[in-house]
Amino acid sequence: MDFESYSISRKDGEGRPVTLKGRMIGPEDGCQIVMIASLGRPGSDFDEVASALAEAGYRVTLPEPRGIGGSEGPMEKLTLHDLAEDVAAVIEAVAKAPVVLIGHAFGNRLARTTAADRPELVSHVGLLACGGLIEMPEKAREALIGCFDESLSPEEHIECVRYGFFAKGNDPEAWRGGWYPQVMRMQSSAVRRTPVEDWWEAGGQPILVVQALEDTIALPANAHDLKARLGERATLVELPNAGHAMLPEQPGRIVSVIRSYLEEAGK
């Protein structure tokens, strides 16, 4: 099954042009899933998971953020609410709302913001590596920053990727590339300019939380806090032998968790 490309245009709140591109896969009449990638990374991080879900009958959309894959627009002085407008525009243009909105790492913050701002577009929220409340250790922060440092040697860079994103013994080579510093800076600034309370509880929708047990960036305490706050509204699944990257480490398990959750929800 092949991916299809899309391109849409919109104007932001100040009338400035925004172009949004991405890809879709799966039967058009399937349950609609939209997946938002990690900090400074492309939608292709989800390709293996999206392809497996499509084969199971789901329709999966992978938006590219501004600055990747032909998506363009203002990239300074934004908030998560501005970026959530991009996600909402994609849902309205190419998906059939309400969708299941899944975000990985940074993408989980954007998914929650979108669900909070536009709840009519989102039926369920999926959070993979749901950080944002409990601070990461300094060494993990340094590794995260190092992943976007273009002055590092290849050996230094891959060590940052390994420590920050992969469980012990897992091969980080799959994520040697795919780092976009300008996009990271845009998204990080948007996080800093948006109060956590605007998005932490995701607007009231049911939430699936998939927590990697060896995540050094989005520490498991974040997932446990969210579960404690939301009770039965949140379903927590813990994933062994996976770090912050998660997707290239345990794709089959992630597909299984998503499918089981959605089948139980009647999707």
C-alpha cells in the first residue's frame, strides 16, 4: 500500500500564507488517525507504524510541520495554539473528523493543544512519550540538544541520539538523520510561549498514554501523573525495551497497543 501526498494552503490569524504538506495511507473509509511527529522531526518517523495500521484498515495522515517536506509559514513568535491551527486545517481538509489524534514526544503537546482548542475535531488522543511536566535530567537535556548540533562529529552526534532516544542495547542508527534544527527552535519556542495548563489535560477527550520504560527525556513520572489526574479517562500502557524514540524500537508493539485501544473504544 502506497502513501498519497497532499498540499493545502491557509492564512494565519494575521493573514500570512501557510502551506501545509504531508502524506496519507490506508482506505478512505477507514477509522481516521492523524499522527504528529517529535521535536524537529518529520512525519516519516511514523511510516512503519502507519503502514501497518493502514493494512489493518485505518486511514492514517502524517502532517509535516512548517519547515519540513514543503510545509511553509511564519516560524517565529508562535505558540502551540498557532501550530494547532495547522493541525486543525489538515484535519478539516484531508481527514474526516472527528479523528484519533496521536502525538509523539513534542507531538503529544501539539496533539493535546489541538484537542483542547478544537475538541469537535478529535474523538480520542494518543500520547507516545508524554513529557512536559516533570523536568528531564540534565544529561538527557544535553543529549537532546546535541541531536540538533550540526557542529558535532558523526560519532558524537549518534551518541547523543543513543543516550537521549534509545533504550540500552537498541540501535540508534535508524535516527541518525531526520533532525531539523530550525524546526526544533520554532517548536521549542512555541512550547515556552504556551502555558502547560492550556494543553495538559487534552480538552476532555479519552486518552491513550504509551510510556516507554527507558525514556530518559519524557520520564515515566509524566505518564503516571497524567493517569493519576485523569483516572479512567486515561489508559496507560507501559512499553519495555524502548526509549524516547520508541517508534523504531517497538513498532509492532505500538501498532498492537493502538489497535487494541481503538477496537475496545469501538473505532
